[in-house]
Amino acid sequence: MEQKLRRDRHMGANLRSLRKAAKLSQEKLCAELQRRGCDIGRTTYEKYETGELNIRISVLIELKKIYDCSYDRFFEGLDSSEAEQ
């Protein structure tokens, strides 16, 4: 029996938008996250932005501090039917 995998919603576009608004490259952002105790490399972060990996809560907490935004900003648009793929 063939099984289809359904992609879950992901916040990659929101993560990318916040990073670009802060004028940070993935490399610079990861360096700041590492400075704050999050062991994360650029390729892992890239997978967060593309939706290949779910982001760890510890990383999300630090990103909230870096971007000085609410948690809602990370989840914008994810409850609409357009977000399902």
C-alpha cells in the first residue's frame, strides 16, 4: 500500500523574514546564537528556514530575544488554510 506523506506547517518563511529584516546573514545569526549557548550551525538553521527541520524551543527563545518580537511573529499565517502544503 502506497503511503503519502503530508508536509506539516512550518515557520521557515517567518524565520527568513525576521532574519532579513534584522539584516543578518545565516552565518552571523548562527554565530550570535552560539554566543548565547545554542549549538547550531548554518546548515541546520537553513533547514529551519526551508521547513526540513523543526526548530528547537531553546533556539526560538533566543531568536525572540535577538529580534525583540513576540512569539506570535514566528507563527503568523500558519493557522490559515493557505499554510497547509
